[in-house]
Amino acid sequence: MRIDVAITNDNQESEICRFISVINKFNIFFKQIENIDHKTNELTIIIANKKDDEKQIKSLKKLLAYECANFIFLFPFSLKSISNTTSNKIIYFPINIIDFEKEVSKHANNMSIKFGCFILTNKNLLFENNNRHIYLTEPEAHIIKLLFLNKLVKKDQIKTEVLKLRATVESKSLETHLYRLRKKLSTLSPNVLIRSDDKNNLIIVETNWIEDWRG
């Protein structure tokens, strides 16, 4: 599991950073706190470890103001008072490593994924601007999740990872799923398209359908 990690004092050698780094299930990427994007699809852990740093408190309050399902804040219990007004996920330390891993994994499984005007929930519901929605089958949701996260996905990857077929097997199953998926997307918005290129890839794009029609 990929996880972006930012710590308010930028000390990657701190004890709490070492604590996270030893969990084999997590693939950790450290980032500068100012580079954290509240619109990200990546799971992001934001760590604070000093209760009396005014600059840190200011940065934390700014990030806590964003209601981002992909954020997890890792705070010492001494900072509990500044986190009472947020709906973001907060884990307090000290905490044992097994409980921490369970909390993060549970949160990751419940995350939504965004692309353009769409939000895909963990229940395979695809929303358009938090308004209209459609239900996707398990293979459809898996395909759209791969596209939302990567923008470009090889068809062979979908055949092996989603449809459990060997890449060399000739099958119309993928094209059938894509046809149904494209049809469902078009009922929500004409501005998000799944295209194929000449290198056997699928690409998801957000476009202006009026400009495409005129062009």
C-alpha cells in the first residue's frame, strides 16, 4: 500500500517516522508538508509531534480545515484539543504497531477515489459531483479505479488483474465490460471518456464534449 507521509517539523529521523517505516505492508513516500494536496487520491498521513510549536499548530489547523477522506492525522494525545472540531480521521499516539496498522488499513479500504467530476466510493457507487450516481459491478469498479489512479492502464493488466485471464488469451470479455462501463459513464457526464490507443492501452480523459464535436 502506497502512503505519502509528511511531518510538520520535517524530521524524517524522528521516532514516530521510524515507527511507520518498519511496517512492511506500507510503501512510504515522505513529502514536504507544504506539498500536501487535499485533492489527492493517495492516502496521506500527516504527523505532528510537538505541542508547543506555533508554526506547526498553524499548519495543522489549515490542513484540518479540509475535509479530505484520504488524510490521516497522527497526533500525540497532547494535541487532542486542536482536533476536536474536524471530521478527518485522527489517530493518537502512543499506539502499538498492530493497532496502528489495522486503523490505517481500515481507513484505506473506506477511501473514495476522485477523477474530474466523479467520485468512486468503496461500495462501487460512482457519483457525479456528489449528485447523481450509478452502481458499478465489481469488475467495472476495479477497472475505473485503476484508470482514476493511473490515467493510463495496459489492457493486458486489466485482463490479468481484473478478469483473471492470461494476457495471451483471446477474449471479448474486456471489450464487453468496457462497452458497459462507457455507457454508464455517459449517463452521468459526457466529459469523461475512456479511450484506447494504438499501444493496447486504455486512457481516461476529461474533455469538453462541445469542443470535441465542433473540432
